Amino acid sequence: MTEAMSCVLAYAFDELKLRRVEADTDPENIPSLALLEKFGFLREGLFRDRWLVHGKWHNSVMLGCLAKDYRS
């Protein structure tokens, strides 16, 4: 997944010239959070009871990465 994330972010920032990329993930998904933070994503917000899955409400964490954070 590290290699895939590296390719996606390089394309987003270097080819598409995006200023910002966002990620929305389950706060209980520790491996996903660790991968995103490894690439410079910062936690920007918690959305409580955002998704209804199989009759149960789940929270969501929003993370963001700016081009300048990715390149540093």
C-alpha cells in the first residue's frame, strides 16, 4: 500500500498540480491512519455518526495533506 500511496500522491501533486488531497477513514482503522500520517496527512476533524453500516453508526476521521507537506 505504501508504494500505491506514493504513486497516487506523486501524480496528484506533481502531474495534476493539486494543492490539497483529502482522506476520509474509519478512526478504528489504525493501519490506514498510520499510512496516511506517514505521507504527511494531518488529522483535521472527526465526524461523529457519519456512516450507517449494517444498522450501526460509525465515526469518520478527515485528514488532509498539502503539496508543501508532502514534498517536505
